[in-house]
Amino acid sequence: MGKSPLVLTITTAAMLCFCACQSGGAALHPVILVPGSGGNQLEGRLTAKYKPPSWLCSREVAPGCCGRGWFRLWFDPSVLLAPFTKCFAHRMTLHYDPEKDDYYNAPGVETRVPHFGSTRSLLYMDPHLKHVTAYMGPLVDSLCRIGYVDGQTLFGAPYDFRYGLAADGHPSRVGTKFLGDLRDLVERASASNGGMPVILLSHSLGGLFVLEFLRRNPPSWRRKYVRHFIALSAPWGGSVEEMLTFASGYTLGVPLVDPLIVRGEQRSSESNLWLLPNPVVFESTRPLVISSSNVSYTAKDMSQFLTDIGFPEGVGPYKSRIVPLTERLSMAAPGVPVTCIVGSGVRTPETLFYDQDRGFNGQPEVVYGDGDGTVNMVSLLGLERLWKDETGQELKVIKLPEVSHTSILKERGALEKIMEEISYLNFHDKKAIASS
């Protein structure tokens, strides 16, 4: 789920072995992995225009940031140390320019996404801490075991997850460039595999990007190049937990980090606005947040919510860029077969209560409901309701009991189900070709 890179769940698994995908079978549908927020490495470089908030954030002092070259911005263990958390948040903060109607890095901060086209930057967030920062490593390993080969039949589409997309008529440089790069990757992957259409496999926020990607390409292109879209843990309608992130900051229990230190950076993220609860999916009358003054906020009250938590500058881009984007969710059926695989039966924030002592500067009392621990069930199943009357749209939903938002990428039963779906597509299509 994409509330902030800082809330990436860090696995403590001690025995993870990611195969190198050096050998595999042929005639497979190429698979392209699209990660969620915080799900790939991000590199940064500081220029002469960079003004550090303190001497600790200077290039010569900050860990992982020596000299003037590129360094790993996400993820570096120094982010867990309070003095350097401020440096991290300062460098990761985006700035919205009302005149240009778009988002930009902080002055003096340049960023890039390494290893586009490969799964290399998706396996783990820190190559020196592979086991404890594992992300898509177990998933890639499972794909290798059924014959996929990195760079041949298996590809990765990492992106700068801080940026999102905007409604038609609004610029979105970074997000739009990613969609263009993804289109090129799809075409190359298909061409290098005898014209076989690809399987797009996303996690979390990546699902929203893929759905928009499909919608923004013509039906003839989709039919030619995309065999299937498999979405894992996709937050189609956002999540209540995202409101917690905006109101109070959220570190998912990471020790030594004050959530208020990262709150500003989290609020600045364009993609985070995209993940606020969507009234198209959530009941518009159901209170999601109740403040200390007994004011309640539903999914249709996001503009007022942003104002009241002290983030009025987010209202403009939210209303103009995000609302039209989310309103057309019900009209975005791509005509490409879609399978949603979701966790269920995990306690998930459903209503947030803020007390009078600290208000939105404190952590709320949480009432839990069903979901995957991060995304509410109503959001995970959003397409099932919105597309129920769509003709020509194939949609399959698979629920996995007691599987969380991130464990879906590493839990054995979940991985077996994902491999089963991909193997079926390959076997079914081979069988159809053989009988034709």
C-alpha cells in the first residue's frame, strides 16, 4: 500500500533464497511486475541548489550520501535513526506548483529509478540487507521455478512511487512518462517472445497505475499486447489507513521514528492523495474519521478533512486532479481479463477516533474491520461491484483468508495461487494453439 515509503513492511524472514532466473522454459506469456508504493529502490543526487535543513543532512555527513554522486534514497537503514529521518523526509518531499499544475522534487534533489525492465530493484530495498528488506524476491523466485527468466520472459517496471497520475487535461510529467516507458516495455517483451501478449502482475498501488495504463491505450493495442492483468492487494477505492497517514503521520510501528517527522513528506506525495478513500467505492454516509470536536468525515468529505488537519494546500490538487480520476473508476473497465487476488480476515483500520488532548497530532483510537490489514475489504472488492453490469469484461476475484497486504508476496499458499493462475494462462493458451 502506498502511504509512504517509510511504511514498507520489513520482513524478518531468516531463510529467503531468490533464484537468479538463469534458466527456464520457452513459449511463456511474458510477465511484467509493477510494484506498489515503496516497492522498488529509488536513487537520489544532490546538486548545488540543495539546501539541507541541518548540517547532519549535508552530503558529507549523511549516511549513504557521500560526495556528489548518486546514492540510494530508498531504502537506506539510516532513515530509522531520528536525526537522519528528517534528512530523508526533506529529500523525499514533493512540491506542487499551482501555476504549472504539477509536482516536482525539492530544489536541488534529483531522483532516478534504477534497473527499469529488470526485477533487480524489486527483489529487496537494500542489497546489503536482502533478507530483512525483501519485497518481491519470493514472488520472483516462484516465477523462476515455473520457468521464467529475468530479462527474457520476466520483467520489472519500477517507478518513482511518490508521483501519481492526474485526470485528463492536467499535466503529470513523471507518472505519464512511466506509462510511456511501460508501453514500450510491453511491446519489447512481446516482440522478443514471438509476439506473445504479456501478463501484467501488479501489487497494491501498482494496480491503479496498470488500470489507468490500460484505459489510456486503445482497445486494439490492448488486445494485441496484453493477455491478462493480475492485481494483488489493489486498493481500488483507497483506504482508511491513508487518512491516518495524512492526519497524524504513520510509520507502521517502525521503532525510533516520530510519525510527525515524516507527516509533511507523506502529505506531499501525489500518489498518497490518490489513495484516500473514494466515495465511488466507500459508502458516502459512513463516518471514517471522528475528530476530538465530534466532527465526522466520510469519503465525500476529503476536502474538508484535508483543511481541518492543517493541509489546505492539498485541497486544490485533490479536487482538480484526483477526484475526476477516481470518479471514472466505474467506467474504466479495460476489456482485458482481470484477476484480483486479495487477502481477507485481517484486522484493518475502519474508523479513526481522535481525542481532545493532541487532536490530529496524536495517534487515534482505531476501530477495526475486515480487509488485508492495510486496505479495507470494500476497496479490495471495489471492481466486483462497479463492474458487475459491464458486458465484455472478464473479472475473477480470489480471496485468501488470513493473508495480509504484504504477505501475499511471500506466503506460500498465496504464491501457489498466483503461480496457479499464471500457469493456467500459459497451459490454456498452449492447448488452444495446439488444437487450432
